[in-house]
Amino acid sequence: MDEFPQDNAGARFLLRFRQNWPPPHWQDVTIVAAVSGGADSMAMLRAIVAIHPNPSTHLVVAHINHRLRGEESDADEAFVRSACERLSIPCNVARLASGTCSQPKGRGFEATARQARYERLSKIAESLGARYIATAHTADDQVETVLHRILRGTGLHGLAGIPRVRALTPFMSLIRPMLSFKRSELREFLAELEQDFREDSSNRSRRFTRNRLRHELIPHLIKRYNPRVDQALLRLSGLASETQAVLDQLVEELALACVVQVAPNRIQIDCERLGRSRPLLIRNLLINLWTTQGWPLRDMGLPQWQQLSEMTQFPPPPRTSITFPGGIQVERRGNLLLLQTTPQV
């Protein structure tokens, strides 16, 4: 365990970390910590090790080598292995096959890499019977995410940003214990520990949207419009998250009243029982059901959700059968709305 003087910044950092994620909630279960070797994930790893009573037994590091930067990626892997050895923490490395994230650039590339990373982390966690996968997202990541979604166009759920906790299965959750910390705080913590870290050269590339937000747009907004724009976006995210929680409760009650069947690749809704529910609640009900099935969301924008919502109305719409993005067939049959995947030929 790392020891700091009581009034030291490092001790205050660990106190906040304890308050954000109290050890009694997780110290007796297996945790998989996603560690890239960068400053954020190294700070998370050192914080967990510092306050965990027995990290070598219940903590496993997972490092995903995307193999996108050649020798630099391999050097990141070697660095994480070495750090784990010094800390006496088991290290599980997954090397993604060449071409797994082969899209050339932009949002598609970032989304593909993120999906591949989470899929491999989930497999590692499942194989270990882990209760939590911990990732080192920060308040700066939250700001960038919310701003990015505003620019793309988003609803209330998007404004809520990155959730602190997300259930992956009934027995495993994704946790982001650093979400209230700024990157600068993490680097100060590492400096006090004299802990080095790796710098990912791709984080400087302007071809990625998130990097342009980080290095160009956000500094411009701070300099020319609002020196505390980051705090404003974090407040917006917090308010949206609170509002979304209330909305989710109302939607859950509506689902109990009108959802007749939820089976693999098939949903039935009693439109009559929807009654005069507000369009906002109906849209969110449909989004939640769609998401639960794991159906593709990327091409489902507001016009598509609105069209789907209109199929629940009385009298039934002129078009009673529509195929939505992802090959999801939606059909109105009397009072029932049937959603199902298109049968494969």
C-alpha cells in the first residue's frame, strides 16, 4: 500500500477514490482493471492497489494490444507487464488479430476499436468470474463525450454522457471509478508516486474526432467563450443523467403495463394499453426494448424512432409493416405491434 502524509495531495486523492468507490463494495470480489499503460489507467491501477487489502488475490490487470502502432504497441504491452510484475498483480494480455480494427479513420475506426476492446475485456472477465471491469475514464472524457454528442445531434440519454456504472450481465458490471477526476489530477498523483506511464502517439493525431475536440475545439471554447465550459458541460451531463433516471422509472412502469412478450429477437407490445402515454415515454420505451435485444442503434435517428412510435397509434398508420435499419421487421396487427429480426434466407 502507498503511504502519504495525511495532508498530502496523494492522500487526498486516495480519500476521494475511496469515497467514489468504497472498498467494502468490491474488495472481496474479482476485479479486472483495463490498463493501457497511459496516465489515466496507471493512476487507476495504483489507486486500487493502494487501498485494496489484498490486491494480488482479487485484482487482475487486462491489457488489450490492438497492434495498430507496431513496436509502440508492443512496448506498451511490455511496460504494463513490467508494472504488474513490480506490483505483484496478475496480468492478462490479449493481442487482437491484425485487421480487427482495420477501418481507416474517424468515427468508424474509433467505434470498431472500442467494440473490439470491450468484447475482449468481457471475455477475460467472464473467464475469471469477475464482478467488475474497471476502466479509467475521467471527467475530461465525459466533457469530450457530451460535446461530441451535442455536435452530432443527441437526445437526453446522449447528454447524460458516460455512465459511471453499466451492467454487462446480471453478475458483472463495468465501473468507471475515475469519472470525477480530471486528467491533471491523475498526473499529479502519479508524479507523487514517481510512477511513469506511456504516451500514445495516436492521441495527438487530428484525424480522430475526439482528438480534434480535445486539442482544438475545447481549448478554443475555453479561451474565446467560457473559461469554465468544461464545468458547464459536466453540470449539463449530471442534470440529464438525473432526468433520465426519472424517465427510466416511468418507462419501466409503462413496460409492465403494455409489453406482452420479450423473447430472443422478438417483441410484442399491446398498443391499446399504451393509452394516451406521452410520445416521449413511448419513444424511450421502444429505445429501451430495442437496446435490450442488442439490435443496431447507429442508423436509428430521431426520424426512425418517431416513425416507429407512430406505428403504436390509433387508428393504425397506413403502412402496417416497415423494415427498420438492421433488418428489424415491425408489423402492426390489430392492437399488437410486433418487432422481430428479419428471417435469414
